[in-house]
Amino acid sequence: MLNNLIPSQQVNSIYDILLPELWKNGVKGIITDLDNTLVGAKVPLATPELIEWLKHVQQLGFKVVIVSNNRHARVSKFADPLGIPFIFSAKKPSNAAFRRALTMMNLPAEAVAVIGDQMLTDVLGGNRMGLHTILVQPISLLDEGFFTKVNRRLEKIALTFMKKP
């Protein structure tokens, strides 16, 4: 179980991901979390910097799907103006939403990376599906919901056990 919490990669933010290297390694699709991965949990719309990054991602040829545990209103308000397909109420780390995203992109698991800020949802779910997992540092810890705060505490405990020989 603990091995499934270890990401393939760990970076500070999405902007630190070496996109050409991912492409060269066969990744053609990106499943990304929304809150605290792309923008802060209470930020309703994409920042200009994020809009440019997403354009660059798509220009490189990547297919993108946002997969979020948040509600339809939150995710659609963010994703619709960008023209990015999304899955809301994903119940990550459950496999169902990841499978659905793969189908939406028409790509096999080995050709897809998942980007997120939580080990217990994004990394665990992605690893269980055989996806390349990229853990980013959360953008903001101030506005997180109750369950996310619980997950963060559990992640700290898991990290303690993972560091022991």
C-alpha cells in the first residue's frame, strides 16, 4: 500500500514539469487535479500564467482532462472557459474517474500522467491505474476543506513510515 503513495516524480509546481521530456517518454495525455494543483482551492478561474501553460501543453500535443473531487459548479466554472473536458465528484482515488478520463482521451494508461497535490487521492489513484504520477506542492494550505486537511495529516504519517529503513 505505501508503495502506491510514492509518485513517479515530485516537483514544486506544474510549471516545473519538463513537458518535452514527458512527451519523449511516451506520455501523450495529462489528467490533472484542480484545487491546489492548478490554482488555489478558492480561486475560481485560471490565472493568466496558467492559461499560457495550458496553451503550451496543448500546443505540444498533450490531451488534457481535469479530474476533481469537487462539485460540478466549481469544476465547470473553471474548465468551461478554457475548453478543457472535466470529471467532477471523481471520488479519487477510486479507479472509475481515471478510467473515464483515459476513455475521454482515447489513450492507454502507460501514455498518461496524472498531476496532483495529494498522495492519498491523486498519486494513489494514478499509481493503482499504472499512470505516471507527478506530485506537486499544494498552492495554498489556507483554504482547504476538512477532508483535505485529514488527508494531509495521514500523508505526514505515511511519509514517516516510508522514511524508516
